[in-house]
Amino acid sequence: MKISGARTSKEIKLINEKKEKLKSFLREKGLKSTRQRDVIASEFLKTGEHVTAEELYREISKKYNDIGFTTVYRTLKLLNKSGLATERVFADHLTRYEPLSADDHHDHLICMKCGSITEFEDLKIERLQERVAEEFSFLSVSHKMEIYGYCNKCKDNA
Amino acid sequence: MKISGARTSKEIKLINEKKEKLKSFLREKGLKSTRQRDVIASEFLKTGEHVTAEELYREISKKYNDIGFTTVYRTLKLLNKSGLATERVFADHLTRYEPLSADDHHDHLICMKCGSITEFEDLKIERLQERVAEEFSFLSVSHKMEIYGYCNKCKDNA
DNA sequence: AGCCTAATTGAAAATGAATTTCAATTTCCT
DNA sequence: AGGAAATTGAAATTCATTTTCAATTAGGCT
């Protein structure tokens, strides 16, 4: 999990934009900006990965000892509602969150041995999905696609 | 849930073939054929739907009052291992099972309002998925794809 | 700056699906 | 039929998720 480390100024700018978006969302809904929400959003946006509430909580606990699991859990739900995160459930049944940008529609390759999750995006597949939905007169809102198997590292040992 | 009702002789034949396949699997593994397993497999294969263990248990309870939930649960796991069922988790986090034929690779359209699940199959998408896997030197075993949105009935009321 | 109300926090409890335990029962091999 | 091994089902357990509730905090309003 990539929590900290060097970051380009572009990445930092994006994160700050997202944090502003969260603040607007809170103001709009009459909710409050708190230190906890700020810390959790920052750490979450920095990970860029598919974290569970538990994982993010443990990571945050290393730096802050006064932020509880429940708050991390609730803040992730909040980020989801505000459009900054998506909630996903893979085959292990755990709820994972990942930062979401408006125009990003990626899918996942999931290694059944080491559990690594690799993202990919394929516009042709997207278009075919839209066509399928049309065919069934279905109004598509979102989709998910996962390919399960063995990653490059694990397939040799399997 | 389509549990009973008129069935073509072709459907009946297919179900019987699958039940034979289960028996071979049990024999092969040194496991036992029991009345419960037979009833559960029959009812499950007849549904042809995406049932949870709970749903199938309730359905079976209408006819049989001596088959427990645990046995239904365990038999579904067994059917999964024997290749007669697949286990799937959709966005509601529940584990669902559906009868599986060797050459059937379908995906799902899931209505976010009424919860209806429609199957579809698209060979072009399949091929593109394989191509993506190759690109990442990933050995693909299975995939799942779900399109979430509103079905024909629900989209008008939404 | 202080007040006040509503929102937030976090520990603990509750929920609920999935899984395991265990004693009684059943299968099926010999 | 006899016996070892597998199966069953009720109940207990596990574990992630969600809710509860009393104490705390944010931020609009004087």
C-alpha cells in the first residue's frame, strides 16, 4: 500500500482539489469540517489504492492515536457519497474504497494467489458494455469487471 | 425465483446429467450420496437463478422440514467445488449461487431499484478480456462483469 | 469572544451473514 | 450385519459492518 512517498506537484495539486471538493460537499449539506475528516481524506487520497476501512485505520493509527476506526469507516462512506471514492466488493467479500476521478472507468485484474490488484482501462470494452445495456433497454449507471487468475509473478510458481 | 413449474424434457435431461456428475464427483472424492444432497441439488438445479443459501433453504423448507440451513449452505459449497455451481458476490454483499454449465460465460445486468438480475453473454467482450490479460502477462482463470443501472421497467419510474 | 444547537466522535454493543463445532445419525464398504 | 468415516443440524462462533449513546466539537449567531 502506497501511503506516503515522493509525489509530483501535479499529484499534490489533484489531492488538494479533491479536498476542496469535499469541503464544498460538506458545506452544501450542512455538515462539518473536522480535523479527523481532513486527516482521513488526506491519507485516503494519498494511498491511491483499494483499501478497506480496517487497513486505512491501521495506517492512520501509526501517525495519530486519537482517530477511531468508526470515524475512518464513516468518513469513507462520506467520501463515497461525495463522489470522491468508490466502494467495491471483490471475491473476498471485503468492502474496499478507492479514490475516484470523474472520468476514470477502470477495471481490475485480481491475482488469486498473492491478491494483488492491477487496474486497466479498455475503451472498446466500455463501448461494448454500453451496447449490451441498450440491447436490453437497460439504463446503465456504472459497471464493474474483474478478471481473476494469476499475475505474472505467481503464474510461474503455480 | 423459478423453483418449480413446467419443464421441457431437454431441461430435465440436463438436470439429470448434472446430478450424475455430482454423484461421480462424490464417489471420486470418497464422499457420500445422501438424501439431503440429492434434494438440495435437485432444487438448486431447478431454480436456474442466483440464489443465496438462505433463499434456497427457505424454498426447500416449504417441502421438507428436516433439511437444515447448514446442510444447504454446505451443499452449495460442495456444488461449487464439483463445478456445478458458481459463487458470486454482487454489490449487496450476499453470496449467491447459480448452476454452471461448462461452456457458459455469461455476465449480469443488475437493476439498482428492483434488484432483478439479467444475464447476457458477449463473445467480443470475452475476447477483449483475454487480450487485456495477455497484455499484463496475466493468466486468466475466470472473470466477472456486472452492469449496474435501471432495468426497462424501473427506469421510467426513476 | 462566548453561547447554543446540531453535528461529530469513538468506545462499545448490536447485527447479520458466513463458518465451525460437536454429538447424534447415516452411508457404504467388507 | 458391523464398523469406520462421513454427514447432519442445532447451536455457537467468527468477523466485518453498522448502530447506539454519552461526551465532545464545530461553526453560526449574537
